[in-house]
Amino acid sequence: MAITVKASIDNAVEKYVAESRYTMQERPGVIWKNLRTETLPANSGPSVNIPKYGTVTTFALTEGVDMQQAQEITDTGLAITPAEFGAQVTLTKMLLLTTKDEFFRVAGRLLGDSFDRQREQTLADDLDNFSVTTGAAAQALNVGHIMGDYASLKYNAPADGTAGRGGEPAPDPVYGFFTPASIHSLKKTMVGGIGAAANTQVPPDLARTQYQDEFNVGGVNIRGTINLNKDASDDVKGGVLSKEAIIGVQLGGGPDAEKEYDSSLRAWEVNFVGRWARAEYNDAWGRERTSDSALPTS
């Protein structure tokens, strides 16, 4: 006996499609939004120039003797020149006439996410460029490491004649960028332990065990990001740095999307372009820190 089932009239059944999902990653960029950033207005030249004044020296004086130690005020400059970065998709007219989703909106979302991800991963890799490195492979991140990096940024170096006797301290705020796995290890060192009844121990503050990707430890604002590159041994290079250590520049009002129709191709070309750059302002204001980032099990 012939039985009519759903598959028998599959072509006649209207398809119901649930709401589409997007691949998730941090938006906006965690590192970018915690750096000092400058906007270069349109038609204002190719670069942002950041001058920095040097120091002058104060001398002991002798009463009645003319002061003759006049000094020159000088400055040094850093020029940051934005470059173009972009992504493109092509949408056929047939696609736009047959799909349920409004695909220009979909394209804009995906292209914007791609631009943000590329910029964020570039900044994450930049943390490997600081001259001073701390931490080690397979080392679980702890509170002491964070506090040590903060103290190092503040003391900086022995007297070098450029500023105070401890060099030029990194200005606050200071940020630390680490993976969720490294932050898990850090959070474990922020709670007390529970031992046997005969052992006197500090009761754990269980509220601290709740995962947060934004909190403060010893003067360092911790930020979680999944854009740091983990090696084959589950080690990752994060960083602790002043907001002023790296400076980002974007040209104009940020990235933009434009579409252009190709009649012979019968398709829309959607182009997403942003113009930005970054530069290390002061190498001594950042620390590259290596830590273990293996997926935690406890």
C-alpha cells in the first residue's frame, strides 16, 4: 500500500528556517578599546604626530651669583601613519532574491567582525614585541606575577638620566591581557583553601571564583581575550602594559562598507575598508608575560 509521507511532497512543503547564528568572538576588540587611541581627521595629512618634551635640570645656586645654566627645551616625536585593511564579499542577485535573511545586513555584520578580529589579533601578537619578558612556559599565572609586573612598570629601570632616579614610570591605568585559561589559574590564587578540620586556613571567598574577564589585581586591570595565540605546548604570550605603551590611530570615522553592482556579473560587490595603525610609544611601559593556557580541569 502506498503511503504518502513528508518526503513524498518535499518539494511542495515550505521550508521554515529559524534565526541564523553568527560565529562569536569579542566585539569590540578587547585590546584596542583599552589602548590610547587617536583619530586622524580626514584631509588632515597622512599621520598623527605625537611630540614629547624632554626634561631640564635644576642646579644649586650661590647667593649673589647670576644663574648661568640656561637649558634648551627639546622634544622628540612619534609619527603614526594609518594603512588600509579590508575584506570583500560578492552577493549574486539570484541569492538576494531567494534567501530569507537580508543579506546586505549579514554581509556588513560578517565583514565588520572580520575587520575587528584582524585588528585584535594583530595587537595580541604585538605583546610579543616588548623587550622585557616575564613568566615561563608551563607557569600557572598567579597574583604575585601580576603584582611583580606592575611594580616593574612603575620602577622601570635604574637611573638613566631621562627622568627620575627610577627611570620614567609607566602611567596608569595599567592593563593585563590573558586568555580565559590563564585567568582561571590567576583566580585560583585569589581564594583561600579548605583543608582538614585540624588545619587552620583562610576560608575561601567563593565570590572570587566566579569567572569575570574584567577585574583588578594589584593595580592591574585584567582583561580576558581569546585572540592571544597559543602554541603547541599550551603556552601563551600575554602582556601587562600601560594604556600609553601602544598608541592606536584610525583615519576618519572608522571603517565603512560600500556596495557596487556589476550588471554583467549580476551581483553586488560589498567592500569593507578601515584605515588604522598602531605604534609602540614606550617599550619600557610594557611586559610580555608567558603563562600556561592549557584547558583547566579543576
